[in-house]
Amino acid sequence: KAVRDNEAFLLEELQTQVKAVSGSLLLKGSRDVSSFFKRDQKNVLRVGTAAMLFNDLDFLREGLLLWHRTILKAFSVEQPSQVACQVWPTVFTKYLSTDEYKVMAPAVGLIRAILG
């Protein structure tokens, strides 16, 4: 419930921290791709949360993350995702309780391993 209730805050904080690393990370040439980044991170967050609810990390890995990594590589936009993976734990601990983060930690670890 906490992830769902804080989704907008989690995603906004993630985007803010990624931009803080480098303002140009969310630019593809002169085009701002922030909306694509936010959409993709929302999908990763939602599927990661669902995987933890169903205790099915294989679904997360095979159903989204491997596919997502392929798409990122195809469009040469891996770097924002890699930075996001470094930032996720900080963002989660800001908005989730210790117990809630413990539940999400396996998904966050898998996300970081595959996309980071």
C-alpha cells in the first residue's frame, strides 16, 4: 500500500535525483525525454511491486527487466536507468518504512542487478 500511496512522490524524487547527477541525462540530443523516463520507471516500480506481492521475482526478471534492458540498449538510453538504479534505495528509504523497504529490497536488488 505504501508504494502505491507514494508512487507519485517516489517517481518525482527519482527524477529529481537523476537530474541532479547530470541535467543532460534526460536529454536525447536537444529533446527532453523526462516523460519517457518517468513512464518507464513507473512501469518498473509497478511490476516490481506486483512481483513482491506475488513473491515472483522470476516474473519481474523475465517479464519486464530483460525486455526493458534490451529496449534501453536499442535506443542507447541505458545511462539514465543506471543512475536511477543507484538512486532507488535512497528514494525508497525516504518514502517507505524500514519494514516496507525490507519487503521491496529483493525487487530493488534485482532491478539494480539487471538495469544498473
